[in-house]
Amino acid sequence: MIGRVSSILADLLWGDRLAQSGQAGEGVMTSAAFVRQEKYQIGRVFNNTFSVIGRNIVLCVGLAALFSGLPQLVTQLVRLNSHPGNPASFAGAITNHKLGFIIGTAVIVILYLAFAFLLQSSLVRVAIEDMNGKKPTFGDSIATAIRFLLPTVAIGLLVALGVGAASIALVVPGIILGLGWSVAIPVLIQERLGVFGSMSRSRALTKGSRSALFGLFVILVIMGLVMQSITGVVVYLFHGIVAAVVAAMVQSIGSMVGSVAAAVSYVELRQVKEGTGVDELAEIFS
């Protein structure tokens, strides 16, 4: 049901018919082409995403807690201790220590980005290994994430700059660019094409499926907003450590689902565009 609704919404928004028009030439294609998925389907992506998480629930939750929940919790606790109900004293502290405040904020932002990319890279590895019928491990996932930390950060910064620049005049070009680069990190982890090669490869893979990808991200955003609303209620009812723990848990779940969905989308796109099975994806690592 989700896949049908999102597909209709995507067609109305973008008029993307490339997948359908390609069917006209199927008669002259080799028999190997018939193993390809007909088109990118949001319902199948969600099903595979939660299947991967369900089969590796301890590993996925552990990685999400380490790279997302823990930094979020530490930040919340520091914030609570920095201004315990006295905004005036907090403002004075900022005024008296502007340089330290700026440096501290910059360090926190950098660490946040690093942890976010470590989480996505590690969960990409988990998803690919699982869909290949293997048993992903904590050590291998962490090692992969650390190995590709700098390139993933570079991709993240380039995507942010590109999308931001394109969105200055109009929002739509920024969205299109963001969708085109949405699987750049899974490409980097899996195919090892480098920063610019991965971004280019991502644009090629997403071509013809960006409307469906847009529908996927809309659903993920809605899910995130619902979770944040629940968190807001908890924060309103409970304060202090309880609220901080709940906020960290919600952040972990959202980041986990989004990261695995990106990896599953990469596999789905390769199957749609190239008829590549998951077992063939794993050969790149061998």
C-alpha cells in the first residue's frame, strides 16, 4: 500500500516516466535483463530495510546507540548542566567566553558529523552483508566505517554545499541534486570509486528513480516528525535525565532506519538499473 501511494505521489510531482519508457525496448534485450526489478519500489525498500534491522537488531541498535544515541545523550546532559534554569547566567557565560564557546560549538559540530557518517558507513556494511546472506559483525562494520571516514565526510560536505548553493535561487534544484547524490556513501563503501566517482555514480544510479526516492524521503521525514512529536511530549512531561535519554533513543532509531534505508535503496537501484544481484555486489569486497 505504501509503495502504491508513494508511486502515485511521485508521478504527480515529477512526471518521471523513464522506467516505463524503457520497457519498450525489452524485446531486444538479452535474457539476463529479465532478472531486473521492473522499477524502484518504496514498499520493497521499506520491507527490506526493516527485515535487515530485524535480523540484526542487536548489531543495528548497538551501532546506533554508539554513534548516535551516546553523542546525543552527552550533548543533552552538557546542555542541562550548562544552564540549570538560569538563562541570565548562561547568557553571561557566553558573553564572557565567546572564543571558548565558538571553539566548543565547532568541536561538537565536527564530532556530530563524524559520528553520523560512522553510523551510516557501518550500517551500509551491515545491510550489504546481510542481504548477501552473510552474518555482519560489529568489528567488521566499525573497521569499514573508520576506513572510509574521511571520504564520507568529504562527500557529506560537498553534498551540503551543492544542495545549499542550488537551493539559494529555488528549492527544487537543491532537492534534485540531493536525490541524485542520495546513495553516494553506499556507492563509496561498496564500490570504492572515490569521492567524486561515487557522487557521479550515484547520479547515474538514481536517474529515472528520483521521484520514488523523493517519496521515500518524504515518508522518512514524516516518520521523523512523528517521533519528534512523541519526544516533545515526553520532554514536556519529564525533565532532566529522563528527557535526555528518551531524546537520545529517538535520535538513534531515526538515524538507524535512515542509514539502512539508504543502503537498501542502493541495492534496489543496482537491481533496477543493472540487474545486479546482491551476491554480485559482495564480489567487489573480495
